Amino acid sequence: MASIGRVALSGINTILESTQTLANLHFDFSIVKVEAPQEFHDLGQRLTATRRETAEDGKLHVTARRLGAIFDSIVPQTPQLIKSYGLRASEIANKSVELSPKALGIFAKQAGIDGASIWAGATSGSGAIQVHLLACMLARMWNGSEAISIWVELLKFRRTEIQAEFDRTGSIDTRTLVAVKQQIDRSDLAEWDASARAWLRVADQCKSLQQKQLLLIIGNLDRKVNSKPGVYESVIKAWIVGLEAMESLLQGCPMVMHNGDIPLALLSWHIYPDLNLLDPATKLVHQKDPLVPASGILTIGLNWHGKTHDKGLQWSLPLAHLRYYGEPVVRTSEVTTQGSRLSLDEFSMAVLGCVLGGWGIGDEEIENVVRWVAKLSKIALLSCNVRGRAAESFIRSQGFERRLFKQLLTLGLNYHSFIGASSLPFFGLCDTNRALSIARTTEQQIGTLRSHAESVGLGWDHSIIRYTSDETKRQEYATAVPFGGDNRRRTNSGNATPGVGHKRWVCLTVEDSEPEDFGSLKQSELAPQKHFSALFADHKERYNNMGEETLDSDAEHIQSITRVGQGTRIIWGITELNWHDPESWWDHWFGPMRHYEYWLGDTESTGIYIRMDQAKPDGQALLPFSELGILFRDDNFDTDGVLNALDKAFQSFGASYSTSLQAFASLYSLYRKLTQSSIDVRILSRPLAHTQWVLSLFGPDSVVNSPPHLSEEEISEEEKDESGDRSDTGPHESSFMDALECMEIPQLRRKPSHKPFGPGELISKVLNFLRARNMTTEQSFSCVLLCENSFDIALTRLGNVIALSSDNSLFVDASLTTDPADQPRGTKIRHVMGNIGKQGTALLVPPIEPNMMTLGIERWPLINFSAWVGQAMDCFADSSLHIWFTGFTQEVDIGYIGAQDKELYIVESVVSLYAKAEWIADLDILKTIQSPSSIYRHIQTSPVKERQIVYYKKKAPRVLTNRALVPCEDGHKGGYEYGEMPLVAVENWTELLTKTQKNCIFLANSNWQARLAAMMICIAQGRMVCLLSDNVCWNCVNLAKKLPSFPKNPIVYIY
């Protein structure tokens, strides 16, 4: 036995000695690369060269190899899952690349999908792909700092576990032992997590329909991922259960879900088996995923009898490595129906819910109110048309989409403080006086007043309605509540049912009519050619058909009197006073006479009056939505009245509420151009009006600016057809049509004899209340930070930012993505899929004093400055711009102290110019931004002549076709003449860097990157620049040079 022990010990020593030898030789197995499975090849081909290099040979590959080796021994074998995941990842990569716009020149290496962590796992061998799947699970549930902290703790416990296993068994796999001995820095884990997080954004967008359907189901769960208390035990259990369950489903074996491990795996890995839902009734949801066999069905019981009342998927963990100091921080994360990010349309639906929540709408009224908002948006061209479009989308939706929209509306209802509460609901139209102005007919106005009188509990003899008849143009009277105390309401049509007890009083005579206080009426305004007795008969028949008794107002002694400065009263019960001396009635209070004083409505048309010996109802006179909605039924409304009511209502809104609505319009205007971007749902958790971005946009120091004007190219063909030629519109109509375009409000076809929207000035006023604001570049970045990661950052911290990188999104200053002669229109920033491969959110800031090539005497052969002969050329086709990072970073304070990871930070970024492989200069972006007075743009509106663009160094010329032979707007027809305007050609970078007192022309036609670089170099040198477009009239350029305002110093024309 002793000899056996010695043999065993010898074997162990041999293993240890071999391991120590490997360690002494600094052997790093993590640099080894294996062939990726075939299913992942399409993904690898879709990665940029930079990302592929990082995944195969860089730090990400090393991290994948080491993590795979450390966890390989505890991970189950899942060949079918690896194969299916490779196919799904390749499918997503192919589709995403096809849908994404072309990469931006400066950010060509950073643009594109980030699937680097997948490719690193695929080329790292056993266990590495499963580790990537774990990274996706953690990124799904936790933010970046939390996920990194979990990784640190997993590695700590796994190393302890490996050591304990070795102590227990006396042997360990060499690959595992070597991996444990090698360090994995926190920064390496951060990049690993960032890549997985970016991939989730790409995959979620590609599989948005499946993800939303799955979220709807999971949102109705009440499950914890698992109940393990420790980080290591909980995470490893969730990971292994997810791997095993998914492998079984992909092999066609049905599974039953007991905890939240499997749903988390489904959401994180984008594989969708059919689901058998057991609560409240059995329902099979076919997800039609070709990767999953038909028999691979997951059974889910939605009902859960735990103590928590929260819906969704929850996971609570104590994070010991989140902060530098202190006890473990218990964090709880959850997955809800809405998910953590929303598309712009989904966010608009949630904001509509916020608006409804501010109105105090109950669940039972939501659908009717949404339909009303959609109708109001159409009929009044309401400038909050963004909400109108959301309402219309809700109305058109059905099935799965309707369920999703209801959840989004509920989200907004729960977080309505994001927009806030208005002083009056329903855009202020529920005010009874405003509602009367909306009604098209007098009968509608009477019905509205009656409804309100009944709602406040007025007695039948305590109130009376006075109105002007649409037929006779004379004043008549009606009961406000049913006569005799019958308080039954009118029907939904607005008419009373027979026997309700309402009465009307009409006048039968002309000679002894009451004093006119409605204004003098001509006889022609009265009903012509009809005796009043016959008219009374008609009235009686019509009112009787409505179920109302018709009486003679003279017989009932009902009259109206007006005293200057004291208003109008209704007197009921005159018996002994002088009929021709109504002034004596005013102070008479004896006998059966009753005095009624104005309360609601319009004294000039339809109003309700209350007995002066009765107290007026308390509070503001507001209509319930059920009554307001009747006014909009069957288009029985007055459009001008709606506009007037909206105008008055908007003026009464509180500053915070108006600001929030207008800020959202500005946000929408920005994000509708940032395609493939999404919005962090956490933005709803704070009042929008109190954010730094909104304060900068609407604060006391902000400048009220006009709405952004869309170019003709940005207006759809349909809108062009409908709007037609607008050159002959008047001043009000022109500004109105511009406002419609900027708000994306569809323009209605004009009818020759009908002007439905009233004066253009009034419509412009209504539109102006909630229009979108133009934003500066800093304000645009501030808005993006708020929407992207819910960072509320002061504008002063964003003055030098040229781009922003977050997850799989790059937001870039638009001036760096286009030709400098074309000033960015619309939004000041552009969005492109991609990132810089760093954790968190990075603000890219250029250096203060970038470097530039120092010219030596040996470059003299390149300096010619030959006379330009008028040919448009691109002499810089071999030039390119690239961005790189110096390594300097600075954290931006977001109000959390002691965290180990940077969530928001500045990255010093340099844009370098290369001609082939030769470095020319690092561009001074800041100086260009700060020196607008040194840049002139000559914009030519009409093409001048057909010409060739000659490429330098024997490249094939490209002829610009379809060039109309038309003169410029001033009628010039001549081309460039050296004698009129002598220019020397700049045909290489050495010539540009060499200062000269001659006027130069930089020849880089249609090469926007070279033109941009040339402009920045000239500004850095202190030279004046004039940017020329393709269609340039040289006579105009020469004339402009002679203007007093044009600089007299030598100029570099960039052409």
C-alpha cells in the first residue's frame, strides 16, 4: 500500500512539475486559435477586419480561451445548441448588415455589427461559446457594472473551487490549471461584457417581433430566476439549467419550466421554441422557429403563488465587487413586458400613456380616449401629432400588436410624471365653455349644458338655458334639467327620450318682442315669408318629436334684460310690471318673479343661468369624457371652434406641461432620423421637464428658434402630390405648410370652395405651442445620452464631443460625416451601427493641439502650384481618414461614488489623415468648430455646364451625365477663365501644407473626406477657406470675391 501511495504521489508530482515547467516557460495556451464551426462562418465574414482580428488574435480571444478553460469542466456538452446558435447568429449577422446603412468614412473600422465575442468563442474551442452564452444572460439582466462585478465574483469562486478539487483529488486538467494561474483583468471582463451587450442590441432589433412576443408572455410571469442566495451558485445554476434545457428542446424533447432560468435563456440566445401556456387556459403559441423541432415544446404555467406581486422575471444578487469599499450591495434586476429598450414608435405609445395618465384616465376608458385623440389629431391638425400617430397605430392594431400597445400604454399610465399633469384633461377641451365652442349646432350646445347641469345636481327650477334659435335667429329658453325633478339623462345621440320632462319656451310675436340684447337684428335675418304662428307649430312638432313640451315664452313671462356693466339676467314670472320699462324689472324681487344670473356658456349664443337666490355650484365646470366624446361623434363639430378652443387651452397650460410636450416633439424629431437606435425605458422614471437637456432647450438662456425645415428630398412623393406647388401661397399659408412639413403632419388636399381650418394664423399659433425645437449639436448629444442610457448630463460637459459610443451604436457629429460644403440639415448628429469596443458609454473628444506633418526640404519636387486650367479633378483618391484613441480617459460624474467601473467617460480621440500609408496630419476639429468666420460656403442652385471629373494618376475619368446646360440664376453662361480669376492648383498634401500668398484651388471633386480634411488643415494654419459645390458658376464666385465683406487674404477654394 505504501508503494501505491508513493506511485500516486509521484504521478501528482509529475503533473505539478509539468505544470510548473509550462508556467516557467510562460506558456500561454490562450493564444491558440481553433477552426470555428461551419455554422459560425457567415458571422465571421460579416465582421469588420478590426473586430475579426480582435476576436481571433487580440485580447477578446485571450479572454474567451481563458474563461472557456476555467469553466469547461462544469459546463454540459451541448452540440446541438452550439450548432443552432451558430446558425442563428449568422442569420442575424446577414440580415443586420443588409439593413444597416453604409459605414461612415472616419468610423469605417468601428462601424458594423459587434459579434466579436461570438467569433472569439467560436475560435477558442471547448467551453468558450457556452461562456459567451452566459455573458448574454448576464447582459440581459444586469447593467454593465453589475455584470462585470458578477464576472469577478464568478472567477474568484471558481478558482477557489478548482483549488479545493485539486486538494481533494490530487489531480487537475493542465489546461484548467494554467488558465487559473493566468490573470483576467477587470478591463478584459468589461470588454467581454460590452461585446455581448452590443450583440444583444443587434439581435434584439433583428428579431424584434419574436422578442416582443416572448416579452409579452414573460411579462405575465411572476418568477425568480432561481432562489439561490449566493452569486456563484445562482448564476451557475441558471446557466447550466438554461444550457441543458435548450439542448433538450433543440433535440426535440419537450420541457416544463419550473423557474425563470429557461425564459432568461430564451430571451438571451434568440431561439424560440413553441410554448404551451397553461394559465388561465391551455394555449399553444407557435413561434415557428425552423431551428427547433416541432416536438420541442416548452410548457409554462403563468400563475405563481409566491408572495411577490410584481410581474415579470426577477433576479436578486448580493454584489460584493460593485464598489471599492463596503458590504455587498443587494441589487434586483427584472425583465418586464416592455423590455429594457423601446423603439421610437413604442416609446411614443408609452408617452401617449403618460398623457392619458396625466388626465387621470381609468383602464375602462383608455381605448375610447385613444380613439378620440386620433380623431382630434386629424381634424385639428394638432401639433402633438406624434401622439396622434401613436393613437392611430393603436386603433389599427390587433392581436399580438394590440396586447403590446396596451402594455406600453399601461407603462405610460404608471409613469405619467414623465410628462406631468395638465391643468385640465383632454387638452383643456373638457372645459364646458370651450366645449360649447366646439359644438356645431345650438342643440349640441344645449345638450352639453344640460348634461353638466344634471351632473352638478341643479334643480329644475334653479336653472334655465337661453339660446339663439338656428332657424329664427331669435332667443329662446329651455330647461337645464328635466321639469318636475325627473333627472334621467339624455340618450347617447344627444336627444331626450319622450317623457323626460324637458321644456322649451319660444316667442310667438314680433311687435311685443323682448328687448334685444343679442345685437340688432334686421327683419331679413328673421325667418322670412313665414308667419310666426306657423313657425311655432313647426317648432312644437320638432321639439315634441324630441320629447320636449313647447310653450309660449310670453305667456310664461320669461324675458331677458341687460344692464350696462352688470350683465344679463333672465326674469321669469313678470305679472304686474310695465312691459315697456324693463329697467324697472332689475331690482324687483316681489311676487312670483325669479331672477336668473349667468353661470356658464356664452351670453351671446347659448348659456345657462342660475337663480340668484341659489348658490352656484363649486369648482370648475368640466365635462366628463363621455359627454365630450359626443361632440366629436359623426363629425358634428366646428373645426374653427376646435382650433379656437385649443388655442385658449394651450395658453392655459402650465409651463412644465407645455415644456414636456414640446420637448417630446423635439426628441421625436431627432430620433426619427437616428434609424436603428432605441430608447432606454428608464427615461420614463423622471420628469422630462426637469432634465438638463430640457432646461438647456427651454431655460431662460435658451433661444426660441423656428421649427426645422425639411428639404424637398425629405418630403415623400405622396406629400408632394398632395401639397402641389406651394409657390403661390400667401404668407400665412406658406408658414403653415412649412410647419406641417416639419411636424410630419400629412397635408390635406385643398377643396376649391371650402376652407375647413380657419385662418392660417390661428392654425400656426396652435401648431407653435407644441412644435419641435431646433437643437445644437451639444443639445442633441445631451438628448441622446438621456435616451440611450438615462444619463442626465449638463450641456457644459458636451461642448467638445464629436461622437458618442454606446453598446452597438455610434452617434456622430453630422459635420464629420458629409461634405463640408453641405451644411447638415435637420438633425445635427448621425447614427450608425457600431462601437469603439469599450465598456459603458464613451464620449469621444479630440485633443487640443493635434500634430501635423513637418515638411522637409526633401519634399521640394512635390511643390508645383501650377496654374489651374478649369478641370474638376480628384487628386486625393488615395487619401483616407481614420480615428484612433490615445488611451487617455476621464470619468464623467453621474452622481454615484465608489463604483469600480466607469459608466460614462471621456475618451481622447484623434482623427488622422493618411495618403496611402503615409501619415499627413491629425485634424484640428475643435479649431474648425470654433472658427466659423474663416469658412465661406458658395452654394450654387443651378447646374452650369457639362464637364468631366479627371482623376489623378491615370485613373479612368468619370463623366457626370444629366448636366443641364442652363445658366446660373444671374444669367451667367461663361466658365472659368484664369485671366479673370487666377488660381493655382493644389494637387497633393505637400502643396496644401505649404503656405503661399496665391489663391489656391484644392482639387478633390466628389471626395468628401479629402475636402473635409483640407478644410480643417487650412483652418489650423489660419487660412481662409471657400467651399465650392459641384454646380458652381465661376462668374458668381469671382463677383463674390469682390464684395466688401469677402476677405482680402489669400483664399483656398476647395473644389
